[in-house]
Amino acid sequence: MQTKKLINDGAKAVDEMLLGVLAAHPRHVRALEGSPRSIVARHAPRPGKVGLVVGGGSGHEPTFLGFVGKGLADACAVGNVFASPPPDPIIECAKAVNGGAGVLFTYGNYAGDVMNFDMAAEMLAMDDIEVRTVLTTDDIASAPADQRHKRRGVAGNFFVFKATGAACDRMLSFDECERIARKANDHTFTMGVALAPCSLPQTRRPNFELGEDEMEMGMGIHGEPGVTRGPLKSADAVADEIIDRIFGEMVPSRGDRVAVLVNSLGSTPLMELYILNSRVAQRLADAGIQTHATWVGNYCTSLEMAGASITLHRLDGELQDMLDHPCDCAMFRAG
Amino acid sequence: MTTIDTARLVAMFAAIAADISADRDRLCALDGVIGDADHGIAMELGFAAARDAVAGLDPAAADPTTIFNTAAKSFLNAVGASSGPLYATAFMRAGAAVKGKAELEDADVVALFRAMAKGIQDRGKAEAGEKTMIDAWLPAAQAMGDAAGAGTDLAGALAAAADAARAGAEATKDMIAGKGRSSRLGERALGHMDPGAASAVTVIEAMRRSLAG
């Protein structure tokens, strides 16, 4: 049986979504003439500013295109559902936001994205546009700590993009913007739990099977299998398990400061996210960690998957400064 | 000796597109077990775009290299994903391997398979045994070269390639992934065929039927 979706045609879902986004947010974003999968901020480009291009597969909204705007990403290359964009829209994004100070590519670490963005970077080099790449690798369930470079980028993208976008908006040098992006990624730790699958608009079939009373810890945002599958646990038990694993890597000290993101994978409601967050807040307080800011809601989804992820972004003065820098995007505002 | 003209290559892309389309749901299901369930969709999109783009070329003006380069560009820009850069590179290398030829002879087809396998390997940086499409493409190219070297005719060499691809894809069931999304699974991927290797078998089999006749 096919899943129920409010769509017209699965093959047109991404392009029809983009039409709706452009209609809703004309003050923030535009599509490039002749390259409809290149979504560019209204304010871009700015001379002398490092251009920030993000992107990836669709289906994770508001990641990635919702974070295009002043103070955050300058452009987003939009792929098919759960599939990297090809090089062409990436190249057009980079050209459109190039202010002569270099272009930074920041996106989640997936084989397909890396190949397409690297091909784009190679072709841009022939046009004398210098591109550097910072991959997000915040999903601690996706590879051991000593293989951080193999980890996936998930909801923690939010903090990495936020810090990098702020650095670029402040007209910092290419080196500084890249350094801050890498540091923000190194300071970001995410783990998720899935309760029910999603289905792609083109197939409308669940993308994995999970028993009625089961959950899967560490599942990826495309339904990539996680680390353990077992009976559904309480919100407190899930929050504890995730926080324990994050603490195991972050090794926090009393007096540390963090920002928190409790993210829905799509269909898990705010009620459940806030229940999770109450436990997260308790655990942080118990550990003597200050919570500088918390975001709760849909930030990096997996279509209608049920489940959630918890991200801790460990702050120092610099990262806090970047986090507090104002931004104004179609689907996110701060400061 | 038979020769293969551009019309045969255009028909080959139509045959691959038809077979991949028929295979779409199986490929998505294989990918759902160890990946993100979209492999069949990406392959269908890519080969449909390649089929349409090469069919739109002027057959009088297009040589085999143009056919392969057109297929590469259209596949890539329709798909992105992982299969986009991998198959686009394969077709660009195929185009380079037959540069200057108006029609393909037996040896050109052998060179074409070898170039495609090498292109996929260079772009994806996968080695044999890492549970990827390379585990079907490398043995196929190898078997084809060996058969041709031993004096087998083109139909026989293509059959050897298709058999080797099938055996290679089957062998991915016993592999732990070293590349791609399933590489995060460790031993949990054991017992499952790699979807990229499975689709490679479909592509190679369609190429065999189109080029052997």
C-alpha cells in the first residue's frame, strides 16, 4: 500500500516545493534565472565577503534552503529528495555569491554530495573562483570517534552554518571563515532516534521497516540504519542514552556552556520534543553546564519520519558570539 | 566482424533506460535495506535523461564520443546523488576511449568497458571488495578483456562480462561496505547485495544485448 501524501506528482515534488518557497519568501530568496535549483539570498553577493554555499538533498526542510539569508548562507543548491544536487546548480550558486573573497562550501558528509560538490569546485577553479570545503560530521552514531571524518552531517548543520554564516557576514577573511566553520563542526555533537519510517514522494513506500513497538537509536536522516534497535523506551530514557553518549565524547566540565537543539525528524510533535528537552535541561543542569540557548522544533527533518535528534553545540566566547550574531532567513531568524 | 554505429548506441541507451525502469522498485528495496532507498529512482531518472538527450542528437553529425559525452552530461544533471558523478565519469571515459571513431569495432567495445570501470573507480575511489558497483564493473571489464584476448567473439566476450558482473554483485552479499552510506553499517550490511552492484548488472546486461547482436 502507498503512503498518503499531499502532493501532485512525486517526480515534481521538489520543483513544486521551490515554487511555494519562492512565493512565500520573496524578501529573502530568489531562484537564479536559468538555474531553478539554485536558491540565492536577496542580499548576495557582497563585494569582499566570503560567499557561503550550502546544499544537499531535499526532504530535510528547513535544512538547507531555509537557512539562506542575511547573516547565514548566501545560497543553497537543491537536490532531488535525499540526493545530492549535481554540479551545475552548485556552480551557479557559487558564481552568484562570489564577492571576490572566496567561496566556502559547507554541507553534510555523504559520498554523493562530496563527489558533486568536488566536481563543482574543480570546474570553478578553471574560472578562477577559489572554493574551500568544510564537511559537517556531527552525527556521533555514524562512526567511532577516531573516525570523525567518516561521520555524517545531520541536524548539527544548523550550528555549523550559523557560526560560518556569521563569520562570513562580519567580513572575516577566507582563512578565518574556514577556521570557524571547522571549529563549529568540531564542537557539535548530534544523535537521533527513529520511531517510524518516512517514504519518498516518488515511491510512497516506507524506506525501512521498524516493528510497532520498536525504535532505532542512531538512525540517519535518510533512514540509514543506526547502531541499536530495540523496544520503544520513555522520553527520559532516550534523552539519557543520547546525552550519555554525547557527554562521552564532549567530556564536559562544570561551568561549560552549550547551545541545545532538540529537532524533530518530521512527524514527532513539539509536545514530545519539549518532553525530551525537559530531561536534557535537567541533565545539563545536573552536570553544571550552562545552557546559553535552546531551539526546539523542525530544523533538520527526514520528510515525515517519526523521531528526534538532540544536538549539543559546545560554546566558547567566539562561537557564542557567532551564534548570537543576527540573521534573517526565510525559515529562521535570530538576534 | 560487426561494427556498431551511433544508431546502435542510441538504441543501447534506450534499452538500458527501459531495463532500469523495470528494475526500479527492486533497486529501491535493496537500497532501503542498507541505504536510503532512492537508488532505483536516481538510476531511472539518469538513464531516462541520457536516453532522451542522445535521441535528440542529429545521427548524421554525432559520433560515438558525442553520444557518450551527451549521455554523461544529461545523466549527471538529472541526478546528482552518487550515481550521477559515477556514471557520468564512466560515460565521459567511454567517450574518450572511442575518440575519433565513426563506428565501434570489437576491440573498441572492450576498451569502452575497461574505460567505464576505470572511470567509476577513479571518481568513487573504491577498491574491489568494498561492496560497491565497482565489484560488478571491475570483474565485468576484466572478464571481457580476458575473453577477447583468448579469441572469443564479441557476443561471447559480452556474455562473459555479464556473467562476471552477476557473480561480482552476488559476492557483495558477503562483503562489509567500505564506501558509501552503507559503510556506516559495519557487519549489519552482511547478507545484502549492494544496490549499486545490482544496478550495474542490469546496465551491463542491457549493454550486452544491445551490442552483441
